[in-house]
Amino acid sequence: MYNLNNDGSRNRPRKTITVEDKALLKTTKKLKYYLDDELAKFKQEVLSGSYIAPSKLTFKEFYENEWKPKDAEPRLKRTTFLSHCSKIENHILPIIGHLKLDDISTPVNPFFHLKI
């Protein structure tokens, strides 16, 4: 479950969870159960090999495998989802789709605006 860095230190996989449900934040017991469930899901992803560290993902891979099916499609109305996907696929992916997520930062943004 651990990868070792070049210096021999452990490199444990991490995933940030944002809790938006106000009810969960009010009681520590419910929050603990929720976070324990999320940790169990994450451990299962890592052990099964389906977890890919964000530093290894390209923007296109993130868009197609993470954002689109796991976040946007369940959360957005159909017309909004299709509109966002069209804009991303036609304007953003051709420019930065090949970049790794770690490589996308503020210095890339001015270049991005010039291309669009």
C-alpha cells in the first residue's frame, strides 16, 4: 500500500474529502462514520489498483474518467452537462488535454487564454 520515495521514505496515497453536508458537520459521530466509509472506499480503490494518483493523470484522463462520470453527470442537469462537455471537448481538451494535472498551474493560464 506504500510506495517508497528515492530517499526511502514512505509515499502514502492521499485523497482530499470535502464535506458539504452541514448535518454531518454538526455531529462528530455521523462525521466519523462518513469519513470512515470514505476511507474504506479509498483503501479499496488503492488495493484494487483503480486509484491513479492525480500527479499521473492528464487533464483529458481526469475529465473522461473522474469529473465527467463521477461528478458532473450525477450533479448537473442534462442540458448543462452536455453544454459543459461540449465546451471542454471543443475548446479546452485540444489545448491542455495532454498536460498532467500537476503541470497545470497559473503560468499555463495566460497561454490558455491567448489560445481561446
